[in-house]
Amino acid sequence: MSFKSLGLSKALLDAVSKQGYTSPSPIQQKAIPLILERKDILASAQTGTGKTAGFTLPMLQILSQGQPLRKRPIRALVLTPTRELAAQVHSNVKSYSEFLDIRSTVIFGGVNQRPQVATLRNGVDILVATPGRLLDLQNQGLLSLSNIEILVLDEADEMMGALHTEVETIFKEIPKTTRTLLFTATMPGVIKQLVQNYLSKNAVTIEADMATIGHQGILHQYTVVEPIEKLDVLLHFLYAREGQKGIIFCKTKAAVNK
């Protein structure tokens, strides 16, 4: 299957080609046509399976149809649980919209809000945001959610944990006609409740069984230690593999620095 067979415009096909992609992943094959049909969807897909393009490409096509609104109110909102993911998603939005008259920006906490506010005042079609900074700016009267046509929750399961209250608040602020796209790696009960409360009755659930492909050839092991022992065990592990490469994931910035 090709991206062209999914019904994407030439501008988007050119952008996809420029990024070096030739054929859509399973989640893209399933999600893109449904989103182009203006359906609410709940998509279950592992990280690294191409889900960002799965919602970005059809979202861009929908927003690019017709003339841009003069004042460019925010028409699409993509929520992510972390600022790192927000920056990554926005980078994808910028790449795929290279040949379109679409404006986008990203906002998140932990940095000065003034440059973010200045960009918003110039008007954007797509906003990528973390929930905390979004609500902060809205409460200051610096942005409006009244024109949102498409809402995307990326890593929805992560957001419905620590950010559950903020996400619920945002759902109550957007228009009831907003189409909602949920992308999640797991399906906890809180996600099912979210679907029941806020997605249309005709929402479509799709899954892409990518876990085997994503983890193929990787050996998974774990060691149970007391918290006070964790750093010593980690250092021992690293010294035993001197010269090799790896990635260490931590929960907090303080842990990363340590």
C-alpha cells in the first residue's frame, strides 16, 4: 500500500516523500482514512509505530481544505503528556505541512511564556501543547479553545494518569462538535470512561499489533532492588559494559542530573 492510496493530497505526499517514507505503517493505514472521513477514533498503537503521522497527515489535509480563516483561530489541538513529546510532535507537524499554508506552534511549561504568547497572537491553525501550560494561558485570557475542530490526545493513557484533572477540564472547554482522536499504548479503564463521556457514539476503535515488530530481537530483563541500592546497581551494570551504548530513562529531571 502507498500513501497515495490513502487519499492524501499532493502537498502532503511531497512532504512525506521528502522525509524518506515510501509506505504507511499499519496504524497509518487504519487511522488516516477514518480521520479523513471525519470520524472520532480510539487508536491503540505502541510508541514508535508511526502514530504521529497517523493523525498529523489527515489533520493537515482537513485543515488545508478551503481558505484559511483570516484571524487564524486555533482549529486543531494536540495534547501530549510531556514537553519533550510536544516538541517532537510539533517538529513532525512542521515537516508535513511544509508545502501547505498552515501555521502551527508548540507551548509547554518550564520556559518563559512570552515567546509562546507572541506566536499565538499572530494566529495559528494547529497548537501542540501540554495540558498545564495550555490551561495556564487560557486562564490568563491569552488563548481561546472555542474554535477547536479537532482534538488529539497523544499517549492518552499517560495523560489520564497524573494529568487526569487537566484533561477533563480541557474537554469541558472545547466545543461539543469537536472531533476527538485518542492514541494510546494501553487501554486502562479511565480511557474507556473518557471514550464513553466525550467521544461520539459512532467512534471507531482500531488497533495495530506492532508490539512484536517493535520488540523483535530485543531481550528484556529486570532486577528488583531497594531504592537506596538503585544507583550502585546501575553503576555496576554500566562499568560491566564499558564501551557500549545505551539509553537510561528517569522519572524526574533531578534523577537525570544525578
